[in-house]
Amino acid sequence: MQFTALFCLFLLGSVLGYLLEGGWCLLRLGRWERHSATLWGPFCVLYGAVAVGGYLLSHLMKKSSAALQFLVCALAGSAIEWLVSGFQLAAFGAISWDYRHHPFNLAGRVSLRMTLLWGVLGLVLIRFVCPRLDRLVERFTGKKCRLLCLILGAVLALDLAATGLALDRWHTRRLGQPPQGKLEQALDEHYGDQEMARLFPNWDFLAEKYPEEVR
């Protein structure tokens, strides 16, 4: 399976995840919310990872029972959520989702409800969606596609690098640290607290939301 095909699938899943999250907020809250993981692009990378993982699992487990497929997808989805939230906490002291209001949750980062949901979504992907993606994925080949992936990969890498710098500065700014150097001054000017809150409305800093946990 070619890397270019998987990368295109990752981008497609990221964009669809962005639209899905925004559409869900529109239905539930009556307003659109931008749930992108990057500053500039519409990339909800968690969904991109799920899209690639689900597609690979659909080939590895296409002869497995539905029960086993459900179990593997449920555990894999929760594992991804746990790892991503752990990185976010370690790097920026923040969380993007909080399942503490769900029964049977683990530190608010994963919950039984979401684990079951990942299992159902994975089963739908493996049984119905991914088998119909093969023809589409086969189109993501050739020199033109590789060139496009190279360009999009460079754009995404730049976006992720800028996002990491802006998020780190947002974190340190909330801790009361003054800017160090011209780069952080520029970040404060263009990506201040109000702008970052607009770009990442689902972010909460753990020290502010649950101060008792960081004492």
C-alpha cells in the first residue's frame, strides 16, 4: 500500500472530521465551531489517523468476526484518544475533550461510552465504508499525486510547526511568562489569548479548569 494513498486518505479524513465536528456543533449548539488541530488549515488530525487506521484494519481484519472487529476498533480508538490527550497534557497542559461527566471514565480522557462508539464506528468503517474506498485509494497514485502529496505535506508540516509554537506560547502566556525574543512577541501580537480561544474553542487548560489536580 503506497504512502501517497495513505497520506491522501489521512488528509481526507482530517477534513471530513473538521466538517463533522463543526456540523455537530451547528446541530447541537446552533452555531458553527472551528475544531481544527492547526492554525490555518481545516485539519482535524485525530480523524485523519482514525481514517488511516480504520482502512488498514479493514484489510487486516476483513475475514475476522464482527465481534472481534468491534473489540479491536473500540480499544484502538480509545488508545488513540488516550495517547493524543496525554501528549496534549504533557506538551501544553491542556485538554480538548473532557469525559468526566460520562459514567465509567478514566481521568476524563477516555470513557466507556466513547469506547463503545469507537467500536461501532470502526465496525461501520470495516464492513461498509472501507471496502468501497479501494477504488478511490487506487486513484491516489502516479507522479502528479506524489507531487501533490509533497506540496500538501510541506504545507501541513509548516502549519503544524506554527501551531505548535502558537500553542506553546499560549500556554506559557497563561502561566504569566513574558515574551522571550521577537518570535514570541510576534506570536503575542497575532495570536493572543482571544484569537487562540477563537481558533481552538474546545481547548481548556487543566490548571484553570481543575486547579486541584495540578497543585
